[in-house]
Amino acid sequence: MSTTPSQPSTLDDLLSAARTRTRYHRYDVAAAEARLRNRQASRHRPPRQRTDTGLTPMEWTRPEDDRTPDADRAWWDLNAVSLLILFGPDADQNLEDFIASQYADKAGALVFACLLHLAGDSSGARFWWRFAAGVGHLVAEYCLFLEHAHSGEYHDADYWRTELLRHPFEPALLCGNRTTAPLLEPPHIDQVQPHITRPHHPEIGAVPLPRPTLVHQLRRLTSRL
């Protein structure tokens, strides 16, 4: 006569039976969690504070690449683009034109967006990158591609990748040599904050705008090196 095997009769019994045995009994979970926390904190630290160049790739990420760049790679590229734009020979004039045109100059919008990015205002940087990209600035499109990739927003990153592929786009020609991007110390970039106002728009919310004094501050900032 066959016997029927006993079945777990309670929810606790069912959960106990389904529990996976520990396969890595010597694995230090606490240390692994600490490594993850440190990596996450480093990834989202304002770019102006990231000074370890050991992870910096030598070449720009190209939109033609099969894969969207990982967050760290996109971060380094975006930081390098922003620094090269700020230290470009026409950056101060472009920013001055941006203010004089009542914020309608796309080259000046790019400069201001890059400055906001380095100052830690990612939402403000996105706003003005989108404005510049909307009127056809390829470097602004590249910045958005990198910024969305860094944030893990891969659908949006692919959108801007597609927009870049509509035109001949060579990062080295339009952005410069990424290995020559200078570094800015946090106390220096913090000095731009008093020269930025953020009036409230009833439909958009707070919109960062440059004060006229920001042009002189940008010249001081970029003349330090």
C-alpha cells in the first residue's frame, strides 16, 4: 500500500520549503553593500568634484556605437564636454549674446547649460540643452544623449542618438580633445551661484537665468588656469 508524502500545512512551512539554501556562505554581504553604496555616491557626486582620472576613457563616446554608454562613461564624457565648452575662446561672448538676446541665442544657451551642469544643477542644464538642441545645436544634442545615458534613461538617450545620426557628427571636431579638458575646483565653480537667478514660471516652474554679471564671473573662472 503506497503512502502519500506529507505536505506542508502552513504558510510558514511552504515558505521554509521554498527557501533557497545559501550557496555563498563565506560571502561578505555587508562589504558588498558598502561597495555598492560607495559606487552609487561617487556616480552621483557633482562632476566638478570628481578628480580621479584613472577611469577616464581616452576617446569620446560616439553615437554610432552599438551600445548606450554606461553611467560612468557618460558622466566623464559629459563633464569633459562642459569643461571644454566653458574654456572655449568664444564662451564669454556667447554667454553675453545669450543675455543680450533675452535668452534666444543657442550658442549662449549651450554655454549656460554646461555651466549649470558643472555647478550641480542638472534640471536647469537639461532645460537649456533642450532649448539649444531644439534649434539645431548638435553639441547640445550630444550633451542630452550623454546626460540621459548617465541617468539610466536609455529610451531618451536613444532618441538623442537618433537625432545625432541624422547629421554628420564628429565629437572630436565639435567638442575638442577630451583629454585636454581642465579641472575646476568646487570653491571656484560655487562662485557662479550668486550670478544666477531662478524666477518662477507659472507653467514650467523655476527657470535658471544668468545675471549680466555672470559673464565677468565666467571670465574670472576660466582665467584661473
